Amino acid sequence: MSDDKPRVTGVGGIFFKSSNPDEMKNWYKENLGLDTDQWGTNFEWFQGADSSKKGFTQWSLMKEDSTHLDPSKKDFMINYRVVHIEKLVEQMRENGVEILDEIETFEYGKFVHILDSEGNKVELWEPDDIEYEKLVEGRTK
């Protein structure tokens, strides 16, 4: 597939609510071997197109009363890794997709939030994996 086409390239993260995030992170650490930190963990992997480049998938919990997933009524949010986020947002606007915010840029990538056709909040992330790796503490390999 052409690298010029704006698209999803993989799952960038899974976020969900918990009545006790710290206890839940500890449960996953003790029972499933996740190396957790204050945010959750990162699954570290190597990119198929270039096996010398690392990639990351974030796994995070948040309190049940968190508003981070609003306006979705669901207790989870999927983050997708994307390329050409600006072109992708432009394409989605043309298709009538509800864009919830403007693209935000951080040293570790660009983010934007949308609603899918069933009202689920979706986060899109165009990562800078080199910068992101500098922030990663909890790693599950």
C-alpha cells in the first residue's frame, strides 16, 4: 500500500474505565505479567515494514467518573495509529465524520478525536515513535 495514502496503520492504544485503576493495573501485572506504570503499559514491537523501527501500543485505565471518553457513552476508547493525519481529517470531514477537536501536536505525535457511526469516541495518533520511546516507562514485551 502506498505510504502517501492517509490511513490507519495499526492499533495505537486501548483505554478503558475501571472502578479502581491502580488495583486493576496491579491485577494485570500479577496475573498477566504486564509491566505497568502510572499510565498502564506499552506493548513494544517492531514495525513490519521496517523491522529496525520500534512501535508502541498503549494500554491504559482511567477512573469510572473520568470524562476523557465523553461524549461517548461507552467505557472504552480505541486509539489508532495513522499516517498523514491532516489529509485523513480532511477526507473524514468531506465524508461527514464528526471531528471532536482540532489536531494537537506534541513532541511524540499528533492527535485528534472523532466519533464513529455508533457514537464511539476514537482517537487517531500519528506517532513519532522515537520521541515516544523516551517517555515510556512501563513496557510489556
